[in-house]
Amino acid sequence: MGHRWVSACCTCKPLKLRALPLVFIMLLCSIFSQCIDLDPQDKNSLLLFSSRVLDPGRSLSSWVGSNCSNWTGITCENQTGRVVSINLTNMNLSGQIHPNLCKLPFLEQLVLSENNFACPIPSCFGNLQSLKTLNLSHNRFHGAVPDSLTRLRQLRELVLSGNRDLGGLVPWWVGNFSTKLEKLDMSLNSFRGEIPETLLYLESLKHLDLGNNFLSGGLRDFRQALVFLNLGSNQFSGTLPCFSASAQSLSVLNLASNLIVGGIPTCIGSLNALTHLNLSFNHLSYKISPRLVFSEKLFVLDLSNNDLSGPLPSKIAVTTEKSGLLLLDLSHNRFSGEIPLKITELKSLQALFLSYNLLVGEIPARIGNLTYLQVIDLSHNLLSGSIPLNIVGCFQLLALIINNNNLSGEIQPELDALDSLKILDISNNMISGEIPLTLAGCKSLEIVDLSSNNLSGTLNDAITKWSNLRYLSIARNKFTGSLPSWLFTFDAMQLMDFSDNKFSGFIPDGNFNVSLNFNNGDAVKMLKGPIVPAQNVDTKVSIVVAGSSELRFSYVLSSMVGIDLSYNLLHGEIPSGLFGLQGLEYLNLSYNVLDGQVPTFEKMWSLRALDLSHNSLSGQVPGNISSLQGLTILNLSYNSFSGFVSKKQGYWKFPGAFAGNPNLCVEFSDGGCDPESLPVEPGKAFEEDKVEGPISVWLFCLSTFLSFYFGIVALFCSARARNYILQTKV
């Protein structure tokens, strides 16, 4: 017999009903009838449960009186007052679970998710034999799953995900204790071993999530019609099965980050209901058969980080005017040949990742037909030719990433039509010419990397219009002229790399207090250990919903807050304001012609790396640096410093930092001058330092910090994309 559940709040106040219609009076009576009292036994059980729970947010403070509708998270049957549902999601509860919680014989739903319970799963939960839903996800439950749960014969949903210390073998009984079980979620735990045989044949099962565990064994086929299957981030091996029993039902299939080998069988294309397929981070190999074509229902296809080879498939999925792929990721494989024109027919495409392959030829001009495209990543290939002008047809583009190719030509002035662009990375190509003034129209730019090209000319004021700029690298080009006065005027600037050009004149003085990152001394993180090598630093981009259709980017830049002006022709004194930036972690002014005395840098509390080597700086070395606990690398070599450096100043931690300063005496252990500070052959030492010096030049070329490898970017601008990308790309 079904129950009618009551959770509505009501108030019983006297009303003048004479003027009300009879129908309205009957409605009021119906509402009043739902103001039911909790069953006394159930009330007592709940109060005993709350007595052991720590409730800092006082979420359970409403558990007073007997009116069930006033009790937060509690739902009662409207005739008997027996508790049928407990939902205490995300209330910051912790403590112990009182055994009396298991003395609720009519309880059908128990949800304690997103709290801080840190105990084994109570074995008495097996007494709740009316239970249909048990959700203990995202707590700190630990130990093994108690066998007593086998008594829950009515259970339809068992959700235990997000309890990292919950593990052991997956219970052998999990596939045969309830013939009604539709959803089993044991993801983000520490389960090991193989999938129990019984789970492969449980006919009622529709949703199975075992992702992010330590499961192993050969990948087995399932014999029931699944709708959702996630086995990602485990250690499953073997080849891909066909999942033929789920051909008409399977919507989401995630097998990413396992040890799967072999090719992709064409039978995978027979999964007609598939909307999301993620096979990334495996050991898949061979060519993709031209007979493998997915239906128009497929929205997300991720085959990245495998060993797939051969040409890119000319047709990977059926597309219509109203449906088709939204995200295609074939990056980090060994695909070769040209980019097929068929890809430009995927009209719904919003994100295209083809990076880290062996692709040749030109970027198809028809790529401008993809008017919904928001991210293009073609980096780290062998593409040639110029940036196609038709790319401006992708007017919604947020990120254009085509670095590390063989592209040439100039930056076309018409690119200013991409006024939504936030990321522009064309580094490590052969692009020449100047930065067009029209790019002032790209006012949304936040990350710009033009490094390692053949760009020339002086810096124009177009850059000043990029008011949201966080990263700017024009390193290793042929720019000339003076550094502009607006150099330090960007509020959000985090990294600025102008190294290895031919800039001359003075370092602009003033405007140092504008950048919030450069001056963020209150958020200093005293990071220990050496600086992370550049090749291990990634820039990650994620998408966050900020409304029904609005997109908001959130960057996580692993690289440091820094300024690099090295390898130029700058002269004059170093502005004192530059050494007052309390948030600056990295400063490289080496290989210039700077002179004068060095300002004190004791206030640079965040400083981790400082290179002033190979200049003409003179005078006394700045005072005590002992307070700079995060300073890891220091190079003041090959200047004209003089005087005496006491051990008390803290410089003894940086051996070789003063090499090539013949008039400088660095106190040694016996009180004399350290002979290591004097070069044997100054000229030779100068040359060798470029490659083998105490601080490698490569360590300080911050432009390499922006190698723009996107792991997985979820993009959407419609309800359909939100449902199938944000929620299912796991």
C-alpha cells in the first residue's frame, strides 16, 4: 500500500470562513489534515539520534514539538505520523549515529550525504527493511560495507560515494541482495579487487558508478540494459566489450584512466542512446575504423591520451541542424595527416581539441562555419600556413590555442572580430609582423602568449585595452623601442614576460601599485622547496555556471606571480618601486645594461626567485635577507658590486650568487673572503653561465609556463549541453 508523504509547513490559525466558497473550505481542511503529529516512538528515536550528533549550524534546532511538518528534513506518513523519509543533506553534521535511528520500521529514504560523519557504517541499518534509498555519500565513513545490508530487500538506490576510507573488496552480495536495485554508486572510495560476477547480471540495475577506486581485473561485459556506467579511474585491463545488452539504453559510458588496450571496436557505434563517451587515458591503439560512426545523440566524445594513430576519421558522428557533437577531444594521440573538412560540418561543436598529434597541412578555412565553437586547441602539431581569416566566423570563441606548430604569416587585423576571446596562444610558431592596432577590440583577453615568433616593431597602445589581462608573454621575438609607460598598469596582471627582445631605454617608473597580484603581500604563501620546473607547470581552465546561459571562466595558474625583462638592452637604475612589490614571487632582470645601486628587497615577502646577473650594478649588496623565507634562487653574479657581505646577512644560503664581482668580499667561515666569488676566467665564465650557470636561463623563461594543455574543459550555453557535459564528464 502506497504512502502519502507530508513535508509542507502549515499554521493552524482561526479564520472567518463564512464568506469563503465551499471548495476553498474543503481545501483548507485538506491542508489542516496534514498537520499531523509524529509517532511517539519515532519521535523518541529521532531525539536520541540528534543527542549524539554535533550540529554547529543548529540545523536540527527545529526538532521540537510534535508537528512533523516543522521538523527539518523529516517527512511523515499523513495518516499514522510514522517517519518515512530523513533527508539531512549538507548540514555540516558529525558525531556518532545512535542505534535508535535504526528503529524506524517504516523509513523508506535515509539521506545523510555531504556531512562529516566519521565512523563505520552502522550494521543496524540492515534493520530498516522498508528502506528504498540509502545515501551516505560524501562523508568520512570508513571500514567495510556491513553484510547486514543484505536484509534491505526493497532497496532501489545505494549511494556510498565520496568516503575515501570506505573500501575493501566490493561485497560479493552487492548484485543479489535486492532484485529492485536500480542505482549503485560506490565511486570515490577505496574499493579494490574485481567486480562481483552477480553485478553483471542484476537485471534491475540501470545506474552503476564504481569510478575512482582501485578496482582491477579484466573489463567484463554487462548483461543488463544499463543507462549509466562509470568505471573510470581504476585499473581495469583487457579490451573494450561491445555492451550489446545496453545498445538501446546506455547514455553515459566512462572508462577513462584505466589500462584498456587494443582498438575501438565498431560495435561501440551501435550504442544508439549514447550521449557521452569517455575512453581517455588508456592504452588504446590502431586506427579508427571509418565504419565507426556515432549517432546524432552523442554530445561528448573524449578519446584523448591514448595511442591511436592513422588519419583523423573523416566522419566520427552524425550531425543535424539541431543536434550533434558538442565536445570532441582527440588530443594526445598519434593521429597524422590533415584535418578533414568533415570536422567543419559538426555544426553544434563547442569545443575542439586536436592538440599533441602529428597533424600537417593548413587549418581548414571552413572552420569559421562552426559558429558555436568556444574553444579551439590545435597546439603541438605540424600545421603550416597562416591563421585562416575565416576563423572570425567563430564569433563566440573564448580560447584560440594554436601554439607549437609551423604557422607563418601575420596576425590579421580582422581578428578583432573575436571580441569574446579570453585566451590567445600563438606561441612557438613563425608568425611575423607587428601586433595590429585593431586588436584593441579584443577587450576580453586575459591570457596572451605571443612568445617565440618573429614578431617585430614597437609595442602599441592596443594592449592597454586588454584591461582584464592576467598573463602576457612576448618573449623571444624581435620587438624594439622603449618599454611603454603603461607596462605596469594592469589590475589583474600575474605574469609578464618580455624577455629576449631588443627593448632599450629605462624600466618605466611608477604605477607599481596597480596590480593586485604584484602587491598582494597579505596573501603570501611561504612555499618550501625548489621552484617547479617549467615543463611540469600547466594552466588549467574550468567553466562555472553563473546563471541560465552565462559563462564565467575561472583560471588556476600554477605558475608564479612574476616579471621577466631579461635579455634586452635596458639601462639605467632599477626603479625602487619595483622592489616594493610584496606579492611578487619572481623577478628576472638579467642580461641587460642596468647600473646604479640595487634597492633593498627586504619588503618583497613573497619573493622566491631573483636574477639580476650580467648587468653593471654597483655599490653595496642590499642588507639582511633572512626574513625572505621563501627565497629559493638568487643570482647577483657578474656585476660590479663591492664592499663586504657578512654571513649575518643570510646570503650564505646561495653559493655562487656573487660570482664575477671581483671587488666584493663575501665572508667565509674563517672570516676571510670566499674565493668562489671570484671567477678564474671572467670571459669564459660569462659565456658558460648562459647554459650551465648557477641559475639556468630556461628555469626563468616564464613563457614556457603557458604550454596550455587543457585536460578536460566543460563548455555549454544551452540546457542540453549543461545536462550532458557538466554533469556527466567525470
